[in-house]
Amino acid sequence: MNQKYIFIDIDGTLFDHSTESIPESALIALNKAHKKGHKIYLSTGRANTEIDYEYSALPISGMILSCGAQVIVDNKIIYLANYPRNELTQLMEYMLKNDIGFALDGYKKSYFSDEAFHIFSSLILQNENQNSELARAKMAQKRMYHLDQFQEKDLEQILKISLFSSNWERCQDLMDHIPDSLQGFIYKNKNYGLVNGEISMKGINKATGIDKIIAYENASLSDTIAIGDSLNDIEMLKHAKIGISMGNGVQELKERADFVTKDIGDDGLAYALQYFHLI
């Protein structure tokens, strides 16, 4: 088999939030695919600051981060698209005024509003009653900071806005106020009882990242395979030669996929790689 370029989403595809872990079957499958000579890339909405050691230690050749706004191959940044400054400041003002929890995803540092900071620090500490100074210290270790530490110079390194809010109606109103140069979506996260979403630059998505990597590797789009579960994976699955939706994926993605594998908790990632003879 020709060398394939496999692009894999993280949350809901590689990382199972119901167990807070990567399935053992997925780890074994990725290592088998790597040993067979295939190249593996993470393709995620997460910012660089949210990539823990467990992911960077995987047998990967690179990463598409912040929904295509940052692309890394062999630890080298090959593409970076900064958020438009005026649109960013306008959205920040609107979200703060309307108490919408959000994070500014940067490639150097990320910044969180009150609600979003509380959510993330609680997850890190696994105890909402632990003191705020400890929370700040642990977040800082991950280059994740409270918005009160945000400075004007940081506007230049923001790549995407992520939403973490408890108010669906306000987030819907926010979607109606997005400038034409941007795109966004929201959904209800069943795992945490929150409204999650993203606001990114129009025309930049995970498919953009695939193109950057394929050009850099001097490879062919006909050798690409993409696997995901969420709305921000739609462009990626449509663009790759083979697009695979997880069984736990959203319906909109399944309808556009070439193949629907099993759920993440039922070894879906490993099943997909085996089905297409990649392992």
C-alpha cells in the first residue's frame, strides 16, 4: 500500500471524554499504522497550549491546530494565520458585555474569561473548591491565563475564539453578530452541560491544514484520510480522499462521510484503520 497521510481529530475521535483517556486500542492502532510507514497528523480545534505531552508523544509527524490557523510539521511551524485585530476586539467587547464565556486561543498563550477560566481550572484541579491561586498556577503551566493578564500586544498572536458558556440564547445572539469575514458554530456539550463553539476566520479550516501539509510533504491529496466526529471536521472529511466519521459523530458529519466507523468507546478509531487496511 502507498504511504497514506492520516489526519485525526482529538476530542471525541482520539480522546474519549467519558473516560478522560485515549482508548488503548487507539494507541496500539496508531503505532501499528506508523510502523507500516503511514504518516499521522493530529487535526484539532485545540490551540497549541492545549496539546499535552500525551499527544506530542504519539507517533505523529505534525499537527493542524486551532482549526487550521496553525500547522506544524516535524516541530516546525509551516503556516500561521492570525486573527483579524478589529474583529477580535469587537467580539471581545460583545462577549464581555453579554457574559458569554470564551477563550482566546493563541499559539503562544491562551486567555480565558471568568466563566471559561473557572471551567478549565476546575477540570484541571478536579475540585471546584480548591484555591484560585493554585488554579492560576496550574493553568499558567499550560500557558493558559485569565483574561485580566491579557495585553494589547497579545492581539497579534490570537488564532481562534472558543466558546464555553452556560447560556444558549446569548450564544445564538452572538452567532448573529459575527462579521462576514468570520465563521462560527455552537453546540450543546452533553459531557459538561455547556454551550461550546468556535469562531474562526472564514476560509481557514482543517482542510486548509491538510493542503499546507500535503504541499510541504510534496504528497498527493489522493493519499489522504481524515477521521473526525464534530462540526469543525466537515470540511476536512469532504476534502480528504477518504472521510471517516466516528459512530459517535454528529449527524451532519455522518451524512458527508465516506464511511462511519464504530463509537470511540467501541474501539472506533482502531476499527476504521483496520477496515481500510492501514494496520
